[in-house]
Amino acid sequence: MITVDQAMLENRFHYPINDKKCALWRRNGMTKRWKRNHNRFSIPVKFGLYDYGYITDENSREFHLPHECPVEMGVNI
């Protein structure tokens, strides 16, 4: 899970594909924060050359940091 503090500082994030592999997503811009709700954030990210998306406070449970990777093999694609 990505926290608000990690959303502001980290540049690389893992997304588990299966039990043995994680996809490496990279930051692609500044983190957007909301004034009325300090726990809300949106990080623009990219994977490879053509895949783009956002890590938000709603889907942050699906992502984790590379050094906290639960995948034992440590294989990145």
C-alpha cells in the first residue's frame, strides 16, 4: 500500500502481476493533492513506452514500493 508520504517522495512503484512477477511503474509528473481532504492524492505513472495511468488513494492498496516487494523471486518485467 502506498501512503501519502510515500506518494510525495517515491519515484518507482511495483504492481503485482502474479505470484512471481511485479510490473515496475515510474512516476511521470507531480503528485496532485487536495486541500479539503489531505489523504487524497493522485500520482501520474507510466509503464514502458505506451501505458499510462494514475495511482490514487482509492487504488493505492494494489501498489507497493520495490524495497517492500512481497514477491520472493524479485523478478521485474
